[in-house]
Amino acid sequence: MNNNAEKKRKVGLWLIGVKGLISATVIIGAFAMRRGLTTTTGMVTASSVFTDLGLVDVNDFIFGGCDIRREPLLDCARRAMKEGITLDSFIFDKITSDLEKTEENICAGTVHNCGDIIENMADGLPAGNKKLSDELLTIRQNLKTFKERNKLDSVVVINLTSTEPPLTIKPCHHNLEEFAKCVKSNNADVGRASTLYAYGAILEGCSYVNFTPSNGALIPALIELAEQRGVPVMGNDGKTGETLVKSALAPMFLSRNLEILSWEGVNMLGNMDGMVLNDPKNCETKLKSKDKVLQKIMGYAPHSKVHIHYVPSLADQKTAWDLIHFRGFLGGKMSLQFTWQGYDSILAAPLVLDLARLADFAKQRGEAGLMPHLANFFKSPLGVEEYRHEAQYEMLLDYAANAGNKHYGGMINE
Amino acid sequence: MNNNAEKKRKVGLWLIGVKGLISATVIIGAFAMRRGLTTTTGMVTASSVFTDLGLVDVNDFIFGGCDIRREPLLDCARRAMKEGITLDSFIFDKITSDLEKTEENICAGTVHNCGDIIENMADGLPAGNKKLSDELLTIRQNLKTFKERNKLDSVVVINLTSTEPPLTIKPCHHNLEEFAKCVKSNNADVGRASTLYAYGAILEGCSYVNFTPSNGALIPALIELAEQRGVPVMGNDGKTGETLVKSALAPMFLSRNLEILSWEGVNMLGNMDGMVLNDPKNCETKLKSKDKVLQKIMGYAPHSKVHIHYVPSLADQKTAWDLIHFRGFLGGKMSLQFTWQGYDSILAAPLVLDLARLADFAKQRGEAGLMPHLANFFKSPLGVEEYRHEAQYEMLLDYAANAGNKHYGGMINE
Amino acid sequence: MNNNAEKKRKVGLWLIGVKGLISATVIIGAFAMRRGLTTTTGMVTASSVFTDLGLVDVNDFIFGGCDIRREPLLDCARRAMKEGITLDSFIFDKITSDLEKTEENICAGTVHNCGDIIENMADGLPAGNKKLSDELLTIRQNLKTFKERNKLDSVVVINLTSTEPPLTIKPCHHNLEEFAKCVKSNNADVGRASTLYAYGAILEGCSYVNFTPSNGALIPALIELAEQRGVPVMGNDGKTGETLVKSALAPMFLSRNLEILSWEGVNMLGNMDGMVLNDPKNCETKLKSKDKVLQKIMGYAPHSKVHIHYVPSLADQKTAWDLIHFRGFLGGKMSLQFTWQGYDSILAAPLVLDLARLADFAKQRGEAGLMPHLANFFKSPLGVEEYRHEAQYEMLLDYAANAGNKHYGGMINE
Amino acid sequence: MNNNAEKKRKVGLWLIGVKGLISATVIIGAFAMRRGLTTTTGMVTASSVFTDLGLVDVNDFIFGGCDIRREPLLDCARRAMKEGITLDSFIFDKITSDLEKTEENICAGTVHNCGDIIENMADGLPAGNKKLSDELLTIRQNLKTFKERNKLDSVVVINLTSTEPPLTIKPCHHNLEEFAKCVKSNNADVGRASTLYAYGAILEGCSYVNFTPSNGALIPALIELAEQRGVPVMGNDGKTGETLVKSALAPMFLSRNLEILSWEGVNMLGNMDGMVLNDPKNCETKLKSKDKVLQKIMGYAPHSKVHIHYVPSLADQKTAWDLIHFRGFLGGKMSLQFTWQGYDSILAAPLVLDLARLADFAKQRGEAGLMPHLANFFKSPLGVEEYRHEAQYEMLLDYAANAGNKHYGGMINE
């Protein structure tokens, strides 16, 4: 047992956008869990299916990250409590010191090529006049420092920043060598902040998860790099609300041979994410991510639009309304409507912890490149054609069953 | 080819409750399809997955059945068009003669032990003074006549009557010999109309499907009999609306480890089904059938009630409203509401055709007793513990894949 | 009595956009009513409050109008039945000849300056190369011919065309003389089709009602003209759905001193109106009309947006979803959501008949210029600051009470 | 001015059911307002219309009351914060001492004839073995003590207890003398707890408001007594949620001559009120109160049922879903649905303060008996046939305008 304890791994969880609502909720939740003040409700990996895999314990995560805003983490956490989490203040009081201590693991992020609205949110950052190679160097150095200072066995990097405008994918993004050259030659258009973050993380051997829709993060060249370096990566865009429900409901229509005529969705939200998405350029990335789900599941493209409206008073309580108009036997037109009222951060935060545990596990097992078994966590799962939620979840259960077997198999052989 | 045409099987579809809205829609739909006036939308077995099984063609069904009301089928069909189906009248005009011709295959049903509200709906039937064995004899004779007059290769019987009050299951229902004795000795409490119908059908070697919640139909003794006689049977309670959505949505909460606190459902409907369910005794059977779905899927019993309200003006357009109140990370309470507006008959009718095709297929293959692969069609699938809709559908797809293989395998051997 | 019958007035109802869904429904409804095949449900003036005013009987309307499309009225009516009205076909059969006979009172309309999307809908009209004064002449001539051919005592003109892009109001629109000069000098920008229609109608002494949001119709100069010529006019934009509910609900929040934080509305529709509003230029006019209601009622401007989405499968069944987020005592945030599912034409058509009756009545009484007592029929009632629905309705009731008294007063004197 | 300050009136607000959620919210709100920590949002009398009436300031209320539970008020307030009010804890901390001090004005209530479910909630009260005349004496003595100890100019009594089963109104309830005799002769069935409270309050000259649906409170005999003694009284059943919306929306259908076919309402709530209403006997009173609104407004009785479901997880966040199915022109069926999500106490509490201010004002002005101008506050306004919300609100505005005039008139004369 003591033996076991000595071997206990220390895993770093580096959150890009650490001052955002989701990050604050991830950290508050982990600290509250550590002190026995909350449960694992909402965490997929808390299910008994995963018990035997030996995933890293949430208690053993060390948190760090970067952000373009300088607000102290404690204030971010307070804001998170106001806008979304209805946490008893006495719980908050007990984790105040944990939050304060985490501040030392936080540094400045980059807004390279992120679009005006994100750049305007930055607190006094020298926007864009740095060379790309220097930006990359800083990113790598920050990860190294985090690892060394905290004596970490390994680090998982998760991107939780605001949605960037879409990156136009060009030939250079498909070729690792070309891409590396562009970065060296300071070709500013080669990527956005998320591209640099992913590049740096993979070069440092850190598992990397893109929880945002920003398509600049996991470009083909970087997936190639991840495969070469033995780094597991996955994205894009955490599936937490309307799309989650959509991917669970659409297969029902398929299985009943009911024809979806129109699927119209309206998302209303009032947090910083909503403010950024109020800019049509940034919103475009998000909508692209949400729009293809239906077509992939149904095999045809019904009239379908997803709308995102910024409604400040809702704060973090995202409200989505969907109208599904469908045709049945003898041409009968019918409808299903749903209203989803969920706290964005409350829904996303536990999945971030899940992804960190599973990405760390994949790294331990020597997996490299994309992790398709994590498809159910994403709106646009890279390298996966399966969009039905239940089928995606079965992929994860199968992975866990296989990994569990091999795990024990390995132990028996030792 | 000609050879093949000669061998074309004629299959009878005997509908108990043939004057009801669902039956009328089944028959209208089949006739309209036969004349190329409508498509197969809404039929599960129209999916390409089932193409190679050689299921009986909808065009080859001969319709018949019994009912306690004497309204001509044509009038029932007109009523169906008014209350639910928004069929072009020119389509209706083209199938009028088909409907009239079907009348000759229709006879009187029984109201034995069905409760006051159903008995009051009967048109001049000698309620309940017949001996059980005589009732049974009549039922069998009706099926024989139907088969002979129409020179049918085989008959599928489907129960589409109004919901009866629940039957209290006693030892005699678990023992075929005991049960048979009770019928002979005219023990009125041994069953309800649905019990006699099922008994008669199985004795006549007809596949039997209970599309209603009435638990008196497929009692253990009759399932035993079906196994002995090589008759495939299945039930209970066609899954067409709220429960369909519930069984598709609940697994999503499970896969995300979100705790369902309350799932409150309100069903409003205005057709004859709604009128019958307005009687608390009959409604009890229905609610029992709907209530267990959630517990089976989640593994625990959230606060959950299903309410059924009779709202005449809605006619066949069932409107269900569900409120799902759930808890996520850090104890955050959130909600999902949905409103389902569907024409009951439009949703049920194609499933009745599916079940007839699949039950006939099972009979041809020599299957006997329960057909668990049909679980996804039912709210309370007999002999099945799987209530997640997608998983149930996978059971059907697996069955089709296996049956398809064997089918071709067999042909190769010939 | 005979005397009375001889004096029975014949009133023409000239519908601009007579081939549209609303017009078709107006005419179908009036003819069905005339033949005793339907009731007055949905008509405001059918209430007993108006009985004694002696409004022109719906049976005494002669229908005519113009349109930019050449589809026969009978086909329009058939389309209306498919997309919206769920009329028994036997009713339709009985009024076929009435519809056919109305065709002789229908002529070509103008698309002058209506924007691309409307111009593209026109069937072979010589778009825009006519002089303004000639267009005006044609419009007047059409009205004259309609009146003479049918020996009408009086004609009411109602604009039911698609929404035009907004007209920028300039000094010349405020001055009748200036405006007349611009038309004479063929200054194309001085107005849109709706401006010419209104100008022509008023010059011909026809009461004029603008049921559309197009602000080009009742410009200040034309209201001045109407006052001079003794012609009653009113607009804009018939209040039939979401705005109706909004103007009924907002006062409730006011009376309870509950603070509306956000009122977000989404309108989905699939008819031609929806298609035209899918063009941002035309939609702008509509949204301007809808947006001010809330501010006028509450006295402050909550965050509020109205969105219009074109969803073809819905056809004429407009579906509106509104989210009202409000704050109460101790800062508690609460919400009210509503979903409105109404057939646009079914809701609008009876109001068109009401407005025709009341506009004719006002003309008979010698009223001139705006009719503020009709405020409750409009989203943007001209010359009225009262936007609360109930208060607007009281204005109408007061008018009816006063007009009724004077009416009898007059009769006693005779 | 100083003179004025000296004369400042001290008004007692005696809450029956002072330990309930609504009472706690009333008191928390008043104390928070007094310390400038919250605004008057949600209070009707905060509107400028009432400014000049000189209503008693909320700051000048002294709170007291009785309850059948012994939980300290501070704990009730904490519970209120958990179940409904999302109050910043720092606000709560500042009013803790105020809450504690109020405890001295609180005494035990009675459960006389309240039904099992309410009696079971009582903490060790000697249930029912006291003589009626003794109960009455205690009630009067409590009010006297409250007044004397706090040197109050006047006391308003408001009933905020749980709903009692309906009281069958008999001849003795219509005759003050008869009623008084029954009480003296200890005829237990003559009334329920609410009857005794109202009797005691009126005898002590305290204005009395019945905010609950309990019909036992303001029986005809007691209204007669109120008239004799110059005591203003009013009830029944505070209008805070679904019925509020219904009384605002139904007139819209009336004004448009749209026929309501069905109005089906489902109320879900999880607080103690919900638990009590889960008992069919108590619920009956509530439903009677809610059900007549529609008929009174529309002039006919559409199919309409109101359902109340106890859903514990919702706590104080009442969720109501209503389906309004209506018929328009040409028989077209359409629908309006709404979902109301409001905190019951947050909505009710400010109205309680309003009613206290207005009841006190009426007493000052020498009004006696029913206060019909307060109709808009109640689901079942006593002595009022007007159920349309806006029209009821106009009644209040008219009263305020008249009272204001007389007020000033009076001052001019002095």
C-alpha cells in the first residue's frame, strides 16, 4: 500500500482560458470534491464502468493555465458563482485558499489572430507584435515551468478559450513540414492562438484536447505531429446542451422512419461565450460545428438552422428551444419541441475532468493521435463518422471494456 | 419468376378492434400504398436493412377483424380522416371500394369482463351471458372462416382494442392446464376479452401481437401455449409517443451521469382511447405500462408520474408535455421540457404493419413464444429487460442481420 | 322593409394582393359564410357590441383586387386550403363558382420599387418602366371600373401585399404639394407600390387600410390628403400572432411591477410571406414594426429582439416561441415562455373583413383621416400611443358605444 | 415637517402562518428594503400612481404573527433562501438580528378543523380539544398583546396559511347572530382555523386579508360583521402565477372572438404548499378557486381543468404549463402553450406588502367590508364579477385616482 502511495502519479491539468467560467467551475468542482463537499454527479468517468481502469484521481490533478485576462482566479470563481453555479457560500469559503494557491500556476495567454472581439477582451497584452516562433517558445516554456515547479509526471492541456473565427484550411495545414516552415517564417495567417497552443502542447508531449469549436487547433499537420510524437489528441467542441439532445433524439426519428422536415434551433445565452458568439465571424465557427450533426445521423439534410442569440440577463443559464417538424405515415405532419435550460459551465466542467482523465490514460497506454472513442464528448468529433449519441457512448464503453481487459492482462503477465 | 408469383403468399391481418382509429388508419394506409397514393414513411420495416428478408409485402395483406361497434368501416375511415389523418379527399375516394369490400371480413367482438366504460360502447352485444368456452369457440370460428374464405396461407392477429382494467395475475394464469380448466368451468374472472382473443388466436396457430397495455392478453400460461404450438407472440403496448421520446432521452442522462430528480409527464388526447382512459380503472393499466420505463433505464426510481387527461377538442392529435428536472455537477439543478404533438393513429398504424410483417416472418422461420427482438415497438416489452430505445433498435437490427444470413444460407443449401 | 331592401348598400372590397393566402381566405370565408357553411368565429365585429351599428353585412361585399401574379383565384384558394385552411372539401366545392366569378374583378398590380424579391415574384409585368403618373392613372382607373361595373355604393381598399423594404421618409413625404410634384416629375424614389396604391385609393375617395408593415403606404402627405378628401385611413401591419400575445401579456408585467429583463421572440413561418421576409431588406420593415411594442407599453426598453425564420415545411402554420425573462422581488429571476401555433391567414382574414366593415362605417359617418379607434387591429397603429391590447380594445368599444348612440339619435330625429 | 415625523404611524402586520415561505420572504424583503439592500421591484404600490396616497411606508411595519410550527423564524428564513430566494448571503447576514428580534412577536396558532395533513404538520399543539370560544379568546388576546407591546396605531392581519379543505357553507354562515351562537355553543363544524382567525381579527378591529383559497375565512356572516365594525376585508387566494397569466390572456381571445375549446393547466410545485395540496381534500379548495376564472371572463365554459402535481425537487420554483386549444375563422384549430417558471414566494411576498398598505389605507379612510378595488390581487375576488386582469387593474387605478383626489381635497379644506 505504502508502495502504491509512493508511486501515486501527479498529473497537471493545464487549462487554456483558465479565467473563464468553465475553467473556474472545473477547478472549484475538483477542490470541492477533494474536500468531500460535492459529489461526482455529471462526470462520465465516475460511472462504475471506468472504476477498474485506474484513471488518475481527480484529487491528484494540479491545476494551471493561461488566460488573456488578468482577473484573479478567486474573482473569476466568485463571478462563476454569481452567473451560474448556485454553490453554498460556505463551500466556497472552504476552498478559497486552494483557489488562491492555484494563481501561481497561471500565466498570460496569446490573442494571436483571434479576431477583434477576443483581442479587445485581453488585458494589456502586447497583441500580435511578437514573432510566431517566440509565441510558441513562450507557450512551451510555460508548460515546462508548470511541470517542473510542480514535479508533475505528465500534463494534459485542454483548450477552453472563446471561439475564434474559422481558419481557412490550406495545403500548408495538411503538411507538417510546410506548416513548421510557415511558423518559422512568421507567416501570421498560418494559424490562430489555438493553433500555437496545440503546436506547443504536442511538442512538449502533452495530451491535448480542444473543447472549443475553433478549427485552427487540431489541423491535419498537428494530428500528424501528435501521431509521430506519441501524443493523444482530440476535439472539437464539447457537446453539452442542444447538440447533446439533438444527437440523442435524431436517431429516434431514424429508427421509426419518420422524415424530419425541419429542425430549427435557437440558443440563447448571456455569458462571455455568448458575447463572443454575438460576433458573426466567431459565430460562424460554432454554427459549422453544430450544423452537420443532423445530416450525419439522418443520411439526408433536412431544412435546419441553428441560431445563437446573446441574451445578457440569462448569464450562464443557456436556454435552447428546438422545433422538430416531421412527417409520418400518410404524410401526416407532426412536431416535437424541446426547451433546454442548463448552466453551461455546470454541464461542461465535469466533462473537462473526464477528458483530462481519459487523455492521460491514453498517454499512459501509449496511444497516439486522435482518440475516436471520445467521440461522444464532442459536437464535431475528429476522425469519426458516428454522430448518434448512444452509439458514440457504446464506443467509449467498448474502449473501457477492452482497455480494462488489456490492463489486467498486462498485470497478470508481470 | 412466374413460379415465384404463383407461390406468392396471402397473409391475413386480423385486427381486434377493427373499427377503431388505428385500425382504420392501418387499412387506409395499406390500400393507399397499394394504389401508389402514399409512401412507406413511418414504417420501420421499409428501411433498407429489412429489404433482403423477404417480409410479406404490405400489398399482400388481406384485412379482417372484429369489433364491438357496428359502424361501417367506411364511416370509421371517414371519422379517422376528420379526427386525425389529413388525407387528401381524392385519395380517399380512390380506396372507398377497397374499404367497402373489407366489410365482409368483419364480425362482432366480445366485451367479456372489459369494465363498464368499454361495455357501454358496445352496440347491442349480448354482454357477458355467454359461456367462456362458447366465446372462445366463436373467436376460433371467426378466424377459421376468415382464413378459408380468403384462402390465406397464414393469419396474424393484432389486438388494437381499448385498454381494459388490469387483470390480477393469479396462480392459474401461470399454469396452462389450470388456466384451460378455468375457462372450461366458465370461471368468469380468469380473464378479460383480450385473454380470450389471445387464447383463440394461439389455438388457431395465428401469430399474436398485443398492441394494447391490457395485461390480460399475454398471461404466462398463454405464452407457454404459444411455445408449445410454435406460435410467435409479443406485446405489450405500442410505443408511439411520449414513452418513445422518454426511452430515447433517458439514456442520454445516464450516459452523462446526470441525476434525474423528477420526470413529470402529461398526456392529453381526445379520441376514443382518451375517453376510455378517462376511467381510472382502465387508466391504471396504461400508467403501469408507462411508469416503469424510467426506472428500468436509470437503475433508480426518480420522482416520476405520468398523467393522462381527456381533452376532446384535440381528437387524435395527442399532445404530451414532459418536464425533466435534473441535477448536474456541483448540485446544479437544470431542466429539459418537451412537447410532443403527434397524431396517435398516424404513429401507430405503420408499426402495426411492421409487426404483422415481422410476426409473419417469425412464424415462417419456426420461431415460437415471445419475440424479444421486437422490444423497440413496445412500452412494456414482454421478457425483455432492455428499455433504452436505441439499444432495443440494435436488437432488431441484429435479428435482421442474423435472419438475413440464415435465410440466404438456407437458399444456398437447397 | 321592401324599402329597406331596395336601399341595401353594395360595398366593394378591393384587395391589393388578391392572389395571396390572406386574400384567398377572406374571400373563401365570406362566400362560405354567405352560404351558411361557416360561422363568424374570429371576426371582432361579430360580437354583440357591434350589432346595432348597422355595419355593412359581409354578405353584401363584392370582392375585387389586383395582384402581380396571374394564378387564377381558384388555384390560389386551393393552395390556401393545402397550406393553411383545413376546410372540408365539400364546402370548397360549393363556393367554386363564386370564386370563378370573382376573377372578372381582378386585374394586374404594380411592383414599383418593391425590391428584388417581390419583383421576381411578378408574372411578366413590365417592371418599372412606366411613368409614375401613368401607374397612378391605371390604379385609379381600375378602381373606377370595379365600382361602375358592379354598381357599388362605395369601395374599401385594403393592402394585403408582401412587405416592402422600408421607405426612407424625407421632407417631401411630409408635404402633400411637394409629394404630388415628385410623382408628377416621375421621381421614382418618392414611393413604393404601396404609396401609389394608397394615393390612388384616396384620390378615388376609397377608405384605405394598410394591413402590411410597409411604411410607404400611409406617409404623412397622404394622411393629409385623406383628411382633405374625407377619406378614413388606417394602418400599419395587422396584429395577428406573436405581437397580439405580446401586447396582451406585457401589461401584466407592468401591473405587477415586474421588470422585464429580456423578451426574445422567434417567428417561424413557411408561406410566401415568410419567403419575402427571408430577404433582410424586407424583413427590416417588419421587425421595426414589431420591435417598438414592448418599449411603448413598459416605458423602458428591455433587451428584446424579434427574429423571423423561414421554415418552408410549416407553410401557413406560423409558430412563434417567446422567452420572457423577468425580475421580481428580492431580485429573483423568473421566466415565462410561450409557443403560438396559428394559421396566419385564418387569423388575419376575419380582421380584414372587420376592418372593411368599420372603414366603410367611418366613411358613412363622415370621418376623415386616421381611425385611432382601430388601434387594436395593428402592430404599429398610426397616430396612437396606446399599445396595450386591452386598452386598445376598450378604445374600440367606446367608439362603438358612442357611434351607436349617435346613430340612434339620428334615427329618432328623422 | 417635524410635526409630521412625530405623527408617523406605526402599523403592525400580523401574518397568520408566519413561519411559511411567503411570510419569511415578506419579512426578509421588508428588512432588506429598510436597509437599502433591495428594491421595490414586484410591489404594485411602488408604482408612481400610488405615491401621493400617503400609504404607510414598508419601513414602518412591525411584523408579528402566529404559526403551528415552532421552527425559529431565522431558520425559516434560511430555508426560504435555499428553496426559493437566491439572495446574496451577505444581505442575509445584515438582517439576521432583525429576524431574531421579530421572534418575540410570534406565538402559537391553531389547527382547528384544518384536515389531517395540516394537523400533522403542527408541532405539539393541543389539537382541537380547546373550546371554540377559548380559541377565539386566545387569538384576540394575541392581537391585543402585539398591539400594546409595540405601541401600534393599527394592525393589519393577513392569512398566509396552507389551504384548508373547503367549508360547506350553511345557513348559519349567512347570519351573524346564528354564527356567533354556534361558536359560543362550541359547534366544531361551524368553521375552520381560518374562520376563527378572521373572526378574531375583525372583532379586534384589524383589517383582514385572506391570501389563501380557504373559503372558511370570509364567510358572509363575517363580512357583515366587518361592515358593522368598520373593518375593511378582502380575499380570496393571491393571484401570483398561472391564474395571473390566464386572466391576462383570456381577454385577448375574447376581444378577437376566438373560441377557446380547451384550456388545460398543469401546476407543479415542491414546497410545503405543494405537499398540502397533494391531499385531494385540500386541493379541492384550490381548484375551485382557479377554475371559475375562465368561465367568468369568456361567458361560456370551455373544457378546462387545472391540475396540481407535487414535485418535491422543484421546491419553491413553481412550474406551470398551460395548453390553450382554440378555434378561429373557418373552423381552424390553433394553440397557444405557455410555461411559467416563477418562485412562488418571490411573487407573493410583495403583494402581501401591497395588500397590507392598501388595507391599512382603507381603514384610515373609514372604508368597511369588502374592498373590490383589490380584485386584481386575487384569484377569487369576493364581491367582484370582473375577472379580466387589466380591467381589475383599472379598478385599482381608478380607486387610487379618486382616493388621491379626495385626499388632497380634504387637505385643501383643512
